[in-house]
Amino acid sequence: MSDDSRSSLSGGRTAAVIPAAGRGVRLGPGAPKALRALNGTPMLIHAVRAMAASRAVSLVVVVAPPDGAAEVKALLDTHALPERTDFLVVPGGDSRQESVKYGLDALPPGVDIVLVHDAARPLVPVDTVDAVIEAVRDGAPAVVPALPLADTVKQVEPASEPGMPEPVVATPERARLRAVQTPQGFDRATLVRAHETVTGNVTDDASMVEQLGERVVVVPGHEEAFKVTRPLDLVLAEAVLARRRANDGF
Ligand code: CTP
Ligand code: MG
């Protein structure tokens, strides 16, 4: 697709906001999660490259750990990105939601589609990124990539005291459940409105748009878009990178 046909379809640019300000408590002690290395390259750089791999993405806004913006800027300066991709670095906040808000605040005029992508999902394939953008261009105000669940899910009543068994309240029908990933894609104005009006704890951006009563749709996610959360996920991520390298003909 040419640059011209892209801009005529969407009317403007597509930007990716990458929240990377978390500490990574569940990963254990060490550097902030986004700065931890995967095969020698910081996780954040993998995530930025994954967004920049889409020809539609012309701006990447990285939301850095509050005291690490200069370090992140230096990292981006030393790791090559495609020439078509600009980047900005802003400091993050105490919650993911706040960090995303700071990223949105930094978007210049002319951006009308926004992807929000966890730095902790460094290996999402470009086809998934493009599928999300395409669905937003086709008119959905919010798009989430998602996969069916392997495990059955139980809803429980929190235990009365730590260590006590938790009573099961319900078992949602697994076939109708989806585990959602990022990048989530949005009409910019809709996402900004969601961040201005929805309060309370949320774990993804699409749920804020749901609370506005706007339509949110799911497209197929990818198993390589998993979130690096616990130590075993680092092992898996490095195995995925090793498999890619082998398939690239080494
Ligand atoms: N994030 C952020 N600002 C915060 C908290 C989280 O930008 N205050 C980002 C993380 O950097 C990550 C993404 O949101 O890329 C998803 O969050 P999660 O996987 O929970 O990362 P952490 O919060 O860093 O990990 P943990 O919850 O284990 O501390
Ligand atoms: Mg977290």
C-alpha cells in the first residue's frame, strides 16, 4: 500500500504509545522490566522495533520509568529504527493507566489512529500489528488482539484469610472467553475521551472505551505476543528469538 492510499484511508498518521514505566515486580529484583535484556537487547527496543516494523506507524511514543527518561532516550538514539519512524520519550506515572495518559498527551496534531502497546510484549509479529490498524481503519473505534484460552477459568470469592481455600462462584463458558493482548488500536479521539472520563482501576485501554458504551472488537492475536511477566517468560522469549534466528537462515 502506498503512503498516499494510507493517508487517504485514515486521514492522518498512526502512532504507537508504548507504556514502559513499570518496575516489573513479578519478574523479580533487577532493572526496570522494559530495560532488561533479551538476547542482549533491551526488551523495550524489541517492542519499539515491533511497532516500527509496521509501515503504517510513523511515530512511537515511549513512556519511560519516571527517573529513566534520559536513559531511554539514549537507548533509542543508539539502536537503529527505520528512517520513516520518529520517536518521543516522556516520563511515566504510578499506574499503567496514568502512563498511557502521559503518552497520549504527547501526541502531536495529525495523528488519528493510536496503538497502545505494552513494552512487556516485545515479540508481537508485524502481521498482528497491521491487522489491528486495518480494523481501526475499517471503522472500529477500538480493536483488541486476543486468543482463545487454554485453561478453564473460575470466578472465586477472595479467601477470608490468607492461605484458606477460595470458594468457586462461577465457571464462565470457556469458548466465549478471550485472553487479550496488545497492541490495542483506537480512534484517537475516542481513546482520549475514555482517558478523560473513565476513572477506577482498569487493566487495559479497551475496557475504558467499553465503559463509554463504544463498540470494541476482537481480531486474532498471536502466541508470540505473550506478556513477559514472570521469570519463565524470559526463557520463553529468548527461545522465540533463537527460533526466529534459526529460521532466518543461520
Ligand atoms: N506500565 C507503565 N507504568 C506503570 C505500570 C506499568 O508504563 N506505572 C507498563 C509496563 O512497563 C508494561 C505494561 O505497562 O510494559 C504492562 O504492565 P505489566 O506487565 O504489569 O508491567 P509491570 O507493572 O512493570 O510489572 P509488575 O506488575 O509485575 O510490576
Ligand atoms: Mg503491573
